[in-house]
Amino acid sequence: MMDEPQALAAFAALAQENRLRAVRVLVKAGPEGLPAGVLASAVGVSTSNLSFHLKELEHAGLVHSRREGRSIIYGAAYPALSSLVAFLMKDCCQGHPEVCAPAVAALGPCCQPQGATA
Amino acid sequence: MMDEPQALAAFAALAQENRLRAVRVLVKAGPEGLPAGVLASAVGVSTSNLSFHLKELEHAGLVHSRREGRSIIYGAAYPALSSLVAFLMKDCCQGHPEVCAPAVAALGPCCQPQGATA
DNA sequence: TCTAAATTTCAATAAGCAATGAAATATTGA
DNA sequence: TCAATATTTCATTGCTTATTGAAATTTAGA
């Protein structure tokens, strides 16, 4: 469950070009994550600058890190991302399921929960 | 389909307490929308200040407005919100459906698309 | 047309954030 | 312990954004 301060921190973290790119690269990279240096190349910024942004993202709870040898591996915090989506779209329908069903459909192709057919 | 500049504008718009509140009130209000004055009371700011924030939200494409008599009615731009969610979570699974299925489940209670059972 | 209601605009003030490069820290292997 | 690799830290500089209250705009109704 996400509260307002957490959501604000998360949105602020995502409202920056290089941070948004970093998160999206990590989301696509999957649970394994990526070393900081690889991520810096993928995003297209200096390691110094990326480090600054990763600290912001980690503080916002959107990524986590672990050391592996000389590298620090960063990964997307999927539960936080899910909670953020839920926070934003909570109670979105109010008797009009069609207004936010597209949000569900948008996540569809790779993430079918139990029993979905579409 | 949302591109990076649009997503950045949307996240920046959501990264402000009063704007995030306004959007959430509108999301819950449904397709009918709410007059600016009512929204200002709901959010807890002056009409002048809310007007500033609504302009930002509208510019980011997250809300739309229409005049009705003396009032201006604001409503959530549901398609933009859905696209934003999709942009953030695109290609999230990479062979691990369980990592982002919770994002789908989070939208579940009110927005079951065709055939979902959970 | 005059007044009231609803909202926006404007100018001024105040505060927080990103980019840069050099130096520091931590880990590994010889 | 020494050198190399990977990453973070720090200080400086420059830019963008929020708040406030008064004045202006637009619509409605008598």
C-alpha cells in the first residue's frame, strides 16, 4: 500500500529524463537487474551523474541495489511500481468500467493474471 | 501511444501535492468531472492556485475542461492515464509474468476486462 | 446595462534540483 | 601491499517551479 508522500516521491523521481530512462531500462531488464556502469551506458550519462539519479530513485523506493563483486547491481522495484499504478488509478471506475479498463489492457500482453482470456 | 516527452510532462505534473490530489479527486469523480471551485475545496487550495495547477495538468494532457454556464468543468483524461501506465510498465515481464501481474491485479476490483476471473 | 458569481491572469517573492569533473572509497587479484 | 576496476561523493554553477493576493475576464440574470 502506497501513501501520498511515497507517491509524490515516486512521481518526482520519474519526472526526470535520465531517471525515467533508467527505470524503464531496469523494468525491461527483468529481476536480475544491471550493474551501474552498464546502466549508465544504456541511459547515456556519466557514471557520476547516473549515481546521483540512482540515489534519488532508490530513496523513492523505485529501485534497489546489491553489491556483486566490484559491481553494484540495480533492479526495478516491481512491487513499488505496481503500488504506484494502483494509487493513481484507485477507484477509477465509479460505475463506468470502460474508462479504466484500457489501463488493464495496456498491461495485458505479458502479464495475464489467473484466468484472463483477452 | 505515449512518447517520452509526454510521459515526462505527465510525471512532472503528478509530482506536486496539490496536482496529484486534484487528479485523484477527478479520477474518483468519474467521467462527469467537477467544477473548478468544487475541486479547489476538495483539494484545499485557493481557486487562484488551483487554476495554476490545472493549467499544468491540462498542458500535460492529464485533465480536460469544458465550460458549462459560469463554471468550468474539469475531468480526468483516462486514456492519457492508461497510456502513462502502459509506458512505464511496457515489456515488464521478460519471461517472469509474476513480477508485474500485481500491477494488473491492483486495477482489478473495478476494471475487469473481458473474461477475467480474479 | 448593472451586479454578482466563477475562474483566470499577472507580478513578485522564495525555494529546490540537475550537470560537471575531480577526488575519494571499496573491491579484486597478483 | 600495490595497481586496476567500479562506483560514489562533493562543491560549484545555473535553471525551473510554487505561492500569494490583487486585478482582469467571462457568463448569467434582473
